[in-house]
Amino acid sequence: MEDTLRMQTHPILRVERGRQVQFHFGRRLITAYEGETVAAALFAAGVRVFSRSFKYHRPRGLFCMSGHCSNCLMRVDGVPNERVCMRPVRQGMQVESQNAWPSLDFDVAAITGYLDFLVRPGFQYKRFIRPRWAYDIWEKFLRRMAGIGTISGIKDPAPAKRVQIAAQTVVIGGGTAGLSAAWHAARAGSQVLLVEREDLLGGRGLFDTERTESPADGLHGPRCAHTTKLAREVEALPNCRVLKTATAFAWYDDGFLAVSRPGEFWEVSPGRAIIATGSYDNPMVFENNDLPGIFLSGGLQRLMHRFFIRPGQRAVVATCNDEGYAVAQQLLDAAVAVAGIVDERAENDIFSFPHAQRIRNTIVPVFAGQRINRAVGRRHVEGIIFGNRKLSCDVLCIAGTRTPANELGFQRTCEGTYILESQNQFSRRAKTDATLRAAPDMFIVGSANGGQGLQRAWLEGKIAGLTAALDLGHGGKPEEAERNEAMKLLGMQQ
């Protein structure tokens, strides 16, 4: 299985792996490579079920690969509830499942799925509160069934180191918009602190091989190459400090931004803050949409383009936008057969897009105006049903809409509105002015502001970065003219 899933070559990317290491997964010894996450290594080794659901103990597999879901919660070195899609491998580490018995593949508690008529929503709040003396007993049982995990034989960690710092411009998020904001603010003379929750700068663009034009120099190439180059330039700036594996999670009343980092707690007082935290992929609603083998498009790109692991042998792409066609091409580049693309849009709304034209000229069938009714399979997806058709597959990619990750902005009580993105989804957008300002000292840019696309993210980051620097007394007429030109270009795109 590992030999067939690990890529040795790729038509666009250079396949590179670190030094070989081994770790324990239960009683198994897993071979991995430095730079991989635990989840990627387990998937390459043939593991498909990573956890079990709370009530019915349905199997859960890799889904987002970015730490935004709970599908891959495991116990690592005695610490429960670790998202192993974000945990790097280390020689000799011990990884265990935490909510299945006797194993993830065969869980006795899955019998509750056949007793769903007895186990209704909220049943635990009604069935176990009487008699009161028995609740403490039931509570332990319910907690164990919920898969919350237990701590075993580890010492209390040392208190986090407290760091207090004032920064002129704080950029939260190291994707394209965040990198653009940091680059332009620093080049204008501002001292910049860039906070990124992952161990690499670049965000989603780091794993996207779609060919596009670089907004910085106009050169054509894979988006991941443009992103990598920009990330290196930002890290090389002398007045830009980069904090990786750092999560900005709250604003406090006295104005400081709380940032959590392994072993550290930062209290950051920003002069100007630029929120570039990106967006979340949305799943689609259909029966059995939680089966292992169903991925969000961003998770699929990470698995293929960061860890060079194929998700399977035969895939179906479900989409409602042009991104699904780009991901279908990326699956083909990774030597994964694509059985079809199921697009919710009518055919007249599809084939004006260049990716759709390219896919149409290949052997990949496109099913326009269709929605998936249900996924087929017991422990892993085996196919999908839509309309009167059935397609067999072992991978289903969902390339749907996205929700702005703008929670930090609304913690500062900025104004916003709800927008109907599709028939099944609302999203919340912050209210910003022409310079992307959501509050006197805060900007929201990129897909965190609802925008999509490389060019738009670059322009919004540029406008916010230059405006923040000008607010703080840096730059001058040239920077103001450059910002105004970017505002014109952004208005033309809109």
C-alpha cells in the first residue's frame, strides 16, 4: 500500500523527503519521513479510520488536513486530543487511538448506529439525570464513549513562558494576502510581526500547483512556486519578525492580542493589525458525507503536494465552482484516475472557465446540473449516487464554497453582515472601507474578507499593508500613490 501511494515523481513538483524515522501506532511500527505529519504517515501506511464519532461511533477519516476538524484526534505520547494532521513525526513517538474498542477498524460501540431509534439527539441529557446519585457513574461512561480521551502517565507541563511585546504592524496569517501585507508594510518602513499558525508560510497557495501569473513580477508558473518565493522574501526582510506555529486566538479589553505558541504565551500590543486568516472549506450536504475517503479540496492538495502521497486510485470531484476542475487536473497530475466531475451548476455556466474547457478535452466526464445524493460504502467510500447514476471511487473530493475565517475581527466588535453564498450556506462578512479597514486600527484582507483568487489577495494585502505603514508615519507620497493605484486595480476586479 505504501509503495503505491507514495509518489516518486510529479510532473510539476520536485519530490523531496526527509530522513526516515519510525514511530509506534498501537502495536504497529510505522515508517515515516521527517517533515511529514503523523496523519500523512499513517495514511501512507494504509490507515483509513482515524477516529470514531461521538454518538454512533461512525468511522472518521482524514478530511481537512489543516487542523480545523476533529476527524484525526488521537493520543500522542500520552497527550489526548492531538490533531495528528498538524503533529510532525518524531523518532520513537507513541501514537494511540482514543475512542474505539478494541480497535479503530472494529469498534464494539458502533452497534449504537443500529439503535438510533433509541439514541435520539440530546438523549444523554434526559436519560441519565435520574436518580441523581447515579449521574457521576453515567458521566464517566459517557465521557469515555464521547472519545474525549484520557491522560496517562505524563507529568504536568511547565507553565508557558509569558512574552509581552509591542509591534507597529501585526499581520495575522501567512497566506498570500498576509505575505503581501507584511512585505509592503515592511518595505514602507514599518516594523512588522507576522503570526502564522502553521510551520510554513504560504497558506493554501503553498500546496496549489495551478499555473497562474505572479502578481509580484508577472511571471507565469505554479502558484506554489510564486508563494514559496514570496515567503522567502518576507522572511529575509530585516524589519519583519516571523512567528510560526503561533495561533492568535483572542483580543482582550486592554487592547492586546493573545498568541499561543508551544511553551509560550504572547501578549502583543499592535499599532495596526491586519487580519489575513484565510477561509474554511465547506463540506457538502448529502447522506454518508462523513465516510473515510471523502476529502475537502484543500486537504487533498496538502496530502498530494506537501507530503507527495496519493489519496487513492480513483476519484470523483464534487464542485460548484471552477476550483473543482483545477483539483481534478491536479489529481490527474498525481496519477489518480478521475471518474467524473459532478457540478451543481448548469452546463451553460460551466464551460466558459478555462479549466473546464481543458478538462472537457480530456477523458474526464462532467455531469452538469447534478448533486450527490449519497456516498456508498461501509467503512470507506466506495462510490457515489447522483440522479440515476452511480460512480465507483475510493476518493471523493469536495470543492465547494468557503467561509471567511474572520472570528478575530468580530471579537473586536467590527460591523458585518450575513451573505447567502449558496442555497445551503450563509457566511459572515466584515464591513470594511476602501482601504480594507474594519476598525480604526484593524484591517481584514484576503479570503478572511470574503475575496478569492491570487490577484485579489495580493492587492488587498498591498492596500492594507501600505495604509497601515502610512498611518504609523512611514512612507510618503510614493507609497500613497502605489496604494491608490492598487485600490483602482481592485475596484476594476470587483
